[in-house]
Amino acid sequence: FPSHDRLHAVADVIMNRAKASGETPYQVVVRPKQFSYLARTDLTIDDHDSYDVALRIAALAVTERLPDITDGSNHYVAPKRLVRIPKWINETERTVVLNDHHFFRD
């Protein structure tokens, strides 16, 4: 999924957090204030092709067949979309940048 590297990398972050915490990927995603999309109430699926790719990436991730392209990252941000930069950025190692998303490992 070369054109969907960000989706792949976000799945890696979710799986890396799940492995480290012993939680399920679902528990990781729904933890409060972790993934900004949960705060949105206007979500609709317009791009069905990307949605299908996301489902395939998720299936590979949960069956442990998705290689980690983030080198163990457990955090990410899209700095241009932030109102303020989180404090943890200065305490973590940046591992990879994909378009406007920066991935980190602590």
C-alpha cells in the first residue's frame, strides 16, 4: 500500500501501543484523547477506496502480518494541524516522517 503509508504507520502505532500495554487495538484507539478523530461528530465515508485499504491494513495488523514501518513508534502528530505542540515531543525520538505526520518512540 505505498500510497497509504500514513494509514499503515498509524496502524503500526496502534499495534505497538497494544503490544506494550497488553490492551486490544480497540482499547488503544478508544482511550480518551488519544486519536483526534474520535472527537469529531461529522465523520462520513466518502472515499470508499481508501476505506477498503484501511480495512485491509487493519486486518493485516491484527493478524500480525503488517510489517512495522515506524521502527517501533508509539506516538504520532501532524504538526501543521495542531493548535499546540505536545510536551512529550521533546522527550521522545522521532523515527519517521510521512507527509505531514511525524512518528515517535519513547
